Amino acid sequence: MKAGGDNIWGKIDGPSCDTCSASINVIKELEPQTDPGKFDLQIDGVTRKDGAGHGDSTGKVVVSVGDHTVGETASGDTDMDDYAFDISCVDSKGNPVTATQQSSDPTWTIYVGPCQDVICTITNEYAGTPTAVTLSTFAARSSAGGWASPLWLGFAGLTVLAAGFWAKRRSR
């Protein structure tokens, strides 16, 4: 007996699984949004969107009821080691869907129920690879002509590593 039909207890309310399907949509978000990183978005190990940037998605992909994987790989010149990643999945009603990470890779397992549309947003935050520079190669001078203070260097995006050494987050 399908939902929406009659049975010995009367009418059954709800969607008919004969007329709906389960689906997954993977959305890419980048922090910052202007980051040029590109990622291949995958469902069940198959790339569904090549070179996705901020706001791109796989679109709605029809799947069977059961466990599925969602994930990503780096595309082009993008290096996954430069990014921290996280995922958030909800169904079409905004209810959370549990995503269990597979090892340390950006791949997660989710369960998709009958007639359920799951939207997973994978967020990558650029962490960059710090580059060490010394004061002999980085002439940090204030506008008054003296050596820059650690406070000024902090505003310039530099962090004190040790006396005479500074780290600058690689610019994008």
C-alpha cells in the first residue's frame, strides 16, 4: 500500500514513494568567498561538478535509499593541504542529517531516506602555508623610518616566530 492511499484503517497521509525520489546536492563554500580554490565535488566517489568554486553545486542528484558518500578532491592548482574543511548536511525541511567522516579525507557517509532530499555544504577555509622570512630579507620599516614593532607587523599579517624571524600567511 502506498502512502496517500486507503487501507483498512482509512486514508494514509504523506507523499507517495511512487512519485518522489531521494536526492543529494553538494554545495561548495569558500572562506573567504573570493578564494580562487577549485574543488571536484563528488557523490559516491563520482565527480558530479568539476572545478567548483564558491557557490557552485552538483545540483540535485537522484540516489537510492541508503548510505552514500559525499566529498571532494582538489582541482587544478588547488592544494588540499592549504585548506581546513567542514561539512553541514540538512534535509529539505532544514532537519540535520548526520555526516560521518571517512578517515582524514574530505569524504563523509550520509544516510538518505525515502523521498528525502539532502543538501550538504562543504566549507573550505584557506589556511595557507606560512612562509618564514627574516628581517634581513624583509625590511620591515615603519612610516617614521624606524624598524617596525611587533604590533605593526601583526597588522601587516606577520607573526613573530622567534627573534628576527616572522611568518607571513601566503597571500591569495
